[in-house]
Amino acid sequence: MNASAHIVEIDEGNAQQLLIEESMTRPVVVDFWADWCGPCKQLMPILEKLATEYQGAFLLAKVNADEQQMLAQQLGVRSLPTVMVIKEGQPIDGFSGAQPESAVREMLDKHLPSPQADALVEAEQLLADGDVPAALALYRTAWEESGKKLDLTLAYAAALLTANRLDDAETLLQEIRLADQDARYEQLLAQIQLGREAARSPEVEALEAAMTADPDDHATRIQLAIQLSQAAQYRDALEHLLIVLRADRDFNDGEARKVFLDTLATIGKGDPLAAEYQRKLFSVMY
């Protein structure tokens, strides 16, 4: 369904159908505006964007208050812009004045399912099926499209944790405001710490001890990188491989570069971590 199906202009002829009858099946968000109203012109693109993003979960009904004065009076509009949510024929929420996108989303979220809900269900299934790169890509997209909402941030961090991407999960949690650091936030931090402790295998500790004794032992450093990669500690693994590549790009017939590329492939094309280290590899090689 195209965007115009979710956005309509209201007049006397269609008001009953689109404001009242339509609200019996889905919420109708009514935007009262006028050509002379500057704040109206700031708000309307936000509403139109959200109407398209929510793909028909609500109908955006635009009312020119100058042309539809009777309707504006009937609904008690006293200033512009005025936005109200109508459900089952009754106004149930709204605001006056221009608002940032975050505030509009907050209002919509009280009355509508998240537009990312289906994507999260699919991402959870992909994660359960073992397709980690595809799952994380979906989580990341949903998180970004939501405006980095708290519940999506926590869901994405939990998925990263499930994938043993401990550093990335911790970095994501650092974006959460102090006021929003609830019990689930604390639980995820504790799981990250437990994950780090569990990742300290005897093999990794032995290789790290060998590296401390001889930092120039490239063969051991590559083996350490492989062990870290297998534990999904990709950032640490790639940093070790970069050390080898900066010292000797062709060491052991290019082994470090091959392991580096294999690690990027494991992370998944398009992942921010993979993109970051693809750039670093390019700067070293060229």
C-alpha cells in the first residue's frame, strides 16, 4: 500500500467516514494546520514520515483549519498546530504546538504496536536458527528505525550478548541514559561480565602468556586471534591481526590477511564492526 493510502485530506464530505468510521478499525491521527502557521510546517513532515513508517497502523488525517473552521470548532481546537488521536469515535490523546519526533513517537507508542514488531519476531527466529549475521542486521535496523528506543536498545544488546559480542553489547548499553538504567539493564551488564569470565579459556590464557613473553611472535599472535574469533571476541581478534599485518603484510603467505577476511565474513557484511575493520584493513594494505 502506498503512502497516500495512509494520509488523507479532510473536508466536510469525508469527515464522518475518515474521522469517525475509520477510527473504529484503527486510530486516526488528526493534524489541524494552516498555511500561515510556521510550526505546522515543521510538524507535518514528521507526521507524514511516521504515517509511512507505521504502514497503515494509523491513518493521518490532515485538516486545514482555515478551510474547515466548523470542524475545528467542533473538536475544540484553540491553537495550531493541534494533533489529536481518535479511536472508536472519541479523542483519546493529543497535543498542541510543534513537537520533536521523539515526543510524537512516544504518544503513538501508547496506542499502536511498534512498527518494528514484525522485524523483531523475524530477528528472534533467525537468532534461534543460528543465522547470527542476519539476525543482528535485523535487530540493528529495527533499533535505528525506532530512533534508538530503550526497549529496542535492550533487545539489540541482548541479541549481541547471545551472539557473544560482549564488547558491542556493552558499547550499546553505554548509550542508555542514567534514568533508564533499570533492572534489565543491570542484568545485561552482569551477563556481559559473566560472559567475559567464561571466555577466559586455558588456550587463550596460554597464548596470551606466550605473546607477553614474545610480542613479535606473529604465528602465536595469529593463533590467539583465531581463538578469540571462535569465542566471538572479534574486535580483539582483529586488533591482533592488524598488528601482524602492520609488521609483515605477507607473513606466512598472507595468513594474517586470510584470517582477517574470514573473521569479517563471519561477522557479516554490513555489520558496523565489519565495516570499521574493513576500512582499517584497506589503510594497512594500500
